[in-house]
Amino acid sequence: MPRITIDGIVYEFEGRPKLLQFCLDHGIELPHFCYHPALSIPANCRQCLVEVGMPVIDRETGKPKLDENGQPVIQFMPKLQTSCSLDMADGMVVKTHRTSEKVARAQRDNLEFLLINHPLDCPICDQAGKCPLQIQAYKYGPEGSRFEFLKVHKPKRVRLGPRVMLDAERCINCTRCVRFTDEISKSHQLTIIERGVRNYPITPPGVVFDDPYSMNVIDLCPVGALTSIDARFKARPWEMSATPSITITNAKGSNCYYWVRDNLIVEITPRANAAVNEYWLPDEDRLEYHRFNENRPDGPEVRREGRLVRVSWEEAYDHAAALLAGIDGRRILFLGSAYATVEDNYLLKRLAEALGADSPVYIPHIEPGHGDGWLRTDDRTPNAQGCQRLGILPVDEALLRSRLESGEIQAVYVLEDDPVGSGLFPAEALANIPVILHYYNTTNQTLAVADVALPAATVVETVGTYVNCDGHAQRVRPAKAIRTVNRVLMREIGKSRLDQHGTPYDRWYNEQHQVDCKPSWEILPEVAERLGHPLRYKGPKYIMQEIAETIPAFAGATYEAMGLEGVRLVEIGAEV
């Protein structure tokens, strides 16, 4: 197998990998700006320079020449090489900044050039704290500046489009943003204008940067030249926690981080997963965080004398069970949800079976033409395939309305959906029968006819599993605390910030932003137990373990197997 020596350590490799990517894959830090594994390689930032040599080959024997110590004689190239564009070769010897003063000096000089016209506005720059230029200047740059002239000024606070702001004088011309629009999104909405120290990215005349993936250039930008109009000046990175999870705007389930400050979601950014979304995230996924903060309910309610009144959770469970107790299970409609986790839908199905009711159905939320064949889908729910793998199928709307009109349905149990708002039922059709509703937001239109309203934890407050449109099962974790948090949630909540997560023990914690809700995997067993059907588990991990062991369509989908990147399940057609 071919071998390469990097800073005196020998590594084996296959194929012809690029040196920089090989180093990054093996934990060898090489500073760089313009390189990105998903983009072309212009090698224009010159920061990833290394010293490279090859063994000297004896022309007569065709073998490497050896020195007096029996080691191959290495002839180094006269100039430093950009490791991002360099193909590795057998016998290659590489010196990085760790072992070569020549390389270290080149990196210092290069950073000095980059900083000559760069504004020293770190205290007010939104990228400060997560800026590669800032980090590399401290680690590899010169101790001070020798530049004594006025810096070149470029346009500031330019709105390239509805979501991205440009501060051109911070740009170091890595061209990542332009390459993204040319090679990945293919919108071609950005280009480089001017020449030399005066060039910067901008939209062509008459073009608005409204690419549905435009905010990815913010993540790609290695400085603060491109920032989010929505997120500017909201919080510093050290004031937030970042929890790995997935988005729920559509059926793709793109991997993301939920950023929390004061127990509120303030930003959503992409998380790399080659099997799902690679490095990218649609703008719609990033900007839907408001749903987790706004119009949230504050505790359970029951209907008394025509209006909903606040009660304790115990009273709400008792009332829900009392409404269902006197009704033949075959006359209770159980509505699952493609917004809810696999675990929640499974418990609902088990409750329906215990009461002798038909298997739950779910409401599809399809928006024709919304999908783009990439990271946006016509299906606007995150777990439709998870429902189908459980045997919870899309609702037959005509049949259901007919059953309701004929009086065959005498109670409706809704799991985290809105049958009135979705147009499945008119509100008046549910006015005279008991309705038990698990819901996320007070904008839920079914709330107006609900007899028991049970606030449910959202994806950023619960633990569970979703299956995307490609059959990829993925876990979610709580990013923020809720008022009735239990031990399972507390164990799952991460501490991804340098100090702590946004919990009651956190100095950035805000008690006003706690929501009195519960995950449905905690609510359903309470109702079931009052109906004489125990459904208790130690937590969602054990629910999913049972699902994986008993339902072939979920084989292998344990929490341990899913980890942070999920697992691809068997094809759905053969199993469900």
C-alpha cells in the first residue's frame, strides 16, 4: 500500500487523495480558508502551504538513492505547495508548520497580507468567536501589523437579498460563496467584481440574491463578510448552546444545530451528514425557528361551561380518560401525526389497539411544487414514512367525513396535528363530540373545539426518532428545557457550550421562556393507565428498542445504532 510521511510520521493511503483533506481526516491541522470538500479547488488563499519532497530515484537501478544512514534521499520542491490541490504520491514526504520554519513563516506572511486591509472590528463583528480568520491570526499569524497606511474601504451593510448581508471590506476573496452558487445551488447569483485589493463578491446588475439556499454562503464564509440579516447581533457563540438534531420543515430531515440562548431557539445552522444533506441547509429550514418560541401554550386545559380553563396535568389526564371510558373503542378516531416521533405514534397505536379501535391514521401535508429534488420536498412533514412503517396510513378523507356525519365517530384523539386547520374537518363537525388534542402552538385551529388540550413538547424539547423520505432513521435531542422536564430529558440535554446548557442552572437561563408542556411519550401512558391499559416505559429509548425488535421495517434502529448520523432502514415496500 502507498505510504506518505507527514512531519516524520508514516501513513498509508489508497487512491490519489488530496493532501489537505487527508490531513484533516487524520486529525492533522492545516490552516486554510478557500478549501471546502464539496467545492472546486482554486488554491487562492495560499494558507495551506506545505513543504513537499519525493525520494531521489537512481537512474541506473530505478530505486531510491539512500544516504549514509540508509534512508532515502529526499529532494524537496523549490517552492512551497498548496496542500489543498496536491495529489498524494507513494514515498512523498511532507513538512507542515510543525516541522518547517519555512512553512510557518509563509503562513505568518500570508496572514499579514490578508490582514493588511481587513478591518479590525472584531468587537462588533457578528462572526467574532467563530471566525476562522480570527482563530488563525492568533494561532499562526504575526504578533502585530507593520501596515502604516489607510486601509482600502469597500461597501458595508449591503443587502444582497432578503436574507444575506455583505460587509465587503471583511472579504478575503476565498470565493467560496461564488463557487457555491455556481457549483452547488447553480443559481449563479454571485460574482466577483473589481480587481486586486478592491475586489469582493456581489450580485450582478439587476439580480437579487434570493436563492432558496442563499444562507449557506454565511456558513461557508471564513470571515464576517456574509452574515444573516435575521441573526445579526442577536447573540455571541459563547452565549449559546448548540444541540445536534434535525429540521422538521419537510420530509428530508436535514441535520442541523439548534442554537439556544435564554431558553429560546435563536438560530438554526447546518450539521454535516453525507447520507442526508451533506453540508447544506435550505433557508426555509433555518428560518422556521420562531415556531418553537412563539404562541406556545402554558399548561393543560379542559373545557368547562363552553370554555377552556387551566387545570393540573393530573386533572387533564383524568378528564381525557373519563371522556374515552364510556365509548366503544371502534367509535373512537385516533389521528396519528407525521409531525410526531415514531415513539409517540407507536404508543398511540398501542392505545388504540388496547381500546379495540381501528389503527390510527395520519393527515398528509403535501404542497405540490414545493420540492426541488434536493433538500426541499412537497411533503411538509418530517415523519410520514415513520408513520407508514408503523402501519399508520394516510387518512381517507371522504370516508372519514362520512363516518363523522353518520355519527359513527363519537370521539377524536389527535396526536400533534390540526385536523381543523388542515381542512380535514370543519370545526362545527367536531363541536358535539369529545376531542382530545396534543398540540404545539395556540394557533392550532382544532383548539377551539378541543375538550382536553394537552401541550406537547416540540422537536427541540423531546427525545425521539424520525424517518425521512429516504428511509433514514434519525434521533432528536432536547435543545432547551421545559417546565415539567423529567430525568430522561435532563440526561439527554447536552452541554455543548463551554459552560452549560440553557437550564435553570445556567446564568443565561430565563425562567419566563419555560413552557409547561410534556412529550407525548409521557402523556399517552398516563391516559392509558387511567383506562386500565399500562403503557409505561423507562423512556423513549426502550420504546424504540421494542419497535426495532418487533417491527421488521425498523430493524436495527436502536438509539445506539442511530447515534448522531442515523441509520438507513430497509426498503419500506417489502416490510409495510
